[in-house]
Amino acid sequence: MMKVTLDLSCSICGHTQFQLPTRADEGSKVCCANCTAFKCHAMDLERALMAIGQPRPSPRPAIAA
């Protein structure tokens, strides 16, 4: 497990540090590093972080008529 600070907070204790699994035998649950409450699954967190990092399409200029 790896302890990291995320821009999230635990809904139970408000802590912002979480335990992330780093090996397959540790499971897939991301838990609060303070009270061990379940936050989400690692794959869901990874998908959310990847979506945040995706460049947004630039708006197309309007075509003058």
C-alpha cells in the first residue's frame, strides 16, 4: 500500500490521505489512511484522474455567412 494525499476528503473523518494498493494481492480498495473507511476502487480513481488529464477540445470558430 502507498499512502498519498489526494484532493478528496474522507466522508467519515475528513482526512485527505488515502492508502492506494500497489500490488495485486492488496486488493483494489482505496481507503482512508486515518480511519480506513472505504473510498472507492483503484480503477475508478484511475479513470477519474485520466479524465481530468485529458485535453479539452478547443471551441471551433463560428463560420461567417
